[in-house]
Amino acid sequence: MKKTLIPALLLILLPASLAFAANDASAENTGIAPGSYKSWSALPILMYDNDIGFGYGAKAKLVDFLGIKESFDLILFNSSKGERWYVFTFSLPDIEIRQGKTYPLSFDLKAEYDKFLKYSYYGQGMDSRKEDETILTHEVKNLFLTVGRGFTPHFSASVAYVFRTIDYYGVQDGPLAGELRRLKKKSAPYFSLAMAYDTSDSQIHPTRGLRLLIQDDIAVSFSRNGDASFNRVTFDFRKYQRVFGEKDVFAFRTLVQYINGDEIPLFDLASLGGGNTFNVMRGFGLNRFLDKGKILANVEYRFPVWWIFGGNVFIDAGNVWPSFGDINFRKTVFDYGVGLRLFMKDFCARVDFGFSKEGMRLYFNFGHVF
């Protein structure tokens, strides 16, 4: 275990120092006139993650370079376990600039390609076994088009249409190989309707306030080529509270999600496991638990360490179920852990070490998990 953790930390710290040098040319240090949001941040990536192996790439973000309060965000990433993740995002205005403001219209365009050569499937339900892990290649192409409005400084709504194709192939021999080999490539576009009430002080580094998100994803296609039919409802509540100072933060989140429909793509089911925002349980592998419904709770204490580095301790808890009448809270699983944070002006990088009854896992990603 120690041979894995120590190199991982060193790989994070080296690009961190390079990234700060790039970010130092931001708005506060360039003499830009008041009212401008112009800044840029860049971060080389060299890291290790249990789910993806050794990874390398880069992330960069430009803010207000056109003078219209926009932002451009780019991620290029490859890994030794075969993940190929490329993301381009354009936002007008930038999500942090619109925070706590009333605005007539916002527009976000996000193009994403994610190909994972060694994607894990464990079956469905809380009784799925780690020993049944079966590997396949999972390839997703997404194009998100989102339009929103800030009705008040704290209340906003948005509608998005997501053009999406999903492909499953390269199933390796395993206990669940027969089930996976029946899957086919799908065109799975959907509408997403969301309402948010947000009193937090930042989208990037929240230290106080609360967020409430209610979102409904409805699979529908403008053509006859759509292969998905489902309705997925998500309720996400987050609370941030300063503890000993401006940089010590107690953060809490609870999320409930349920999906129903005639044709639900396998990994669109409610998922727990891994380090991603909506399924984060850092002591378990990606997609460790799948079913139609889930409840997830996360608690973190975040604190400053030195310079642009911070730390955190956390506990995650979650449960999945096929219907509300079948929830069995005695099967709830827990994990705990510690993490490091690198605070940039325009984004946050994180590394978390999670521990559970299934062992230790290490995760690296961008942004706080909630």
C-alpha cells in the first residue's frame, strides 16, 4: 500500500507547483481594470487512481478573454487502464461569474468523449459481489447544450438537451459476461430540466450557504433512432458551514435519485462507487452498486494546510434499491478517508484516499465532490 501512496503524492505535488506559476498571471496580478474577470489557470496531470491506473494529461481554463464574461475549459486525459477522456466546455457567462447574481440568460456547451477499456460491472443491487466483477469497454460521446436563467441571486432554472451515444464491447470472460454481451450500441439522448436554490458563496470553493438541486432527466429523441426510454429524478441538498475560520469548512450533502422506464442504459441506473460527483463513495470501485434508486450521504471537514494546499477528512454512506418499498437500510455501506486539495483561482484539484470493508482506493479529479 505504501508503495502506491507515496509516488502518487509526489506526482500530484510536482504539477501543482507548475500550475501555480501559470495561475499567478491572473486578474489580481496583471493590472486589469476593475470589472474585468480575466484570468487563466493551467494544470499538468500526472497521477494514479485505482479505477483508471496511471494517468497523464492537462487541464486549462480561460476566463473573460473575449471580454463577454465567458470561459473556455479543456481537459485532455489518458490512462494506463485505457481511459481516454477529452472534454471541452464553453460557458457564457462563466459559472463562477454568474454565482449569486440575477442574469437573463446563460449558455453552456460541453462536448465530451470518454472511452474506458477496462470498465467494471458487478451486477445490480446491494447484494452484488466484488468477486463477480466483469470487465468491458464502455464508450460514450456526449454533447450538452444548456440554457438557463437566474431569476434571483439565489434561484435559477435551466433546460438542457444531451445528444449521446453509448457503446459496449470487448467484454472479457467473467461471471456476468453473458449479460454484458447482450448489450448493444445505443443512441440515448435526453432532456434535463433543473431548478436550483443556491446561497453558497462560490461554485468553485464554497465555504458557507446551502444548495438545493432538483433535476429531471427524460430520455427522448427527435428522431426514430433513440434507443433509451427513462425518467430519472434527482434531489441533491448541500450545506456549507465555516468552523474555525474563513478556510475551515464543514460540508454535508445528501442525494436521493430514482430512475424508471422501459429502456434504461445499464450505467444510467443509479450508481454508487468511485470518485465522481453524483455517485461518490471513495472506498469502493466505480459503479460498485447499481439499481433503480439510491440514497447517498457525504460529510467532509475541509481545512487549510499550506500555501495553495488544503486537506479534508470524510465519511460516505449509501444504499441502492429496486423500488422505494424495497429499501433496506441495514444493507447501507460506509467508507471513510482523507484527502488533499490544490486550490487554483478557476478550479480545484483533489486527491482522496478512501477506506472500506473492500480495501483502500485512491482517486484524483477536479472540483470538490460536492
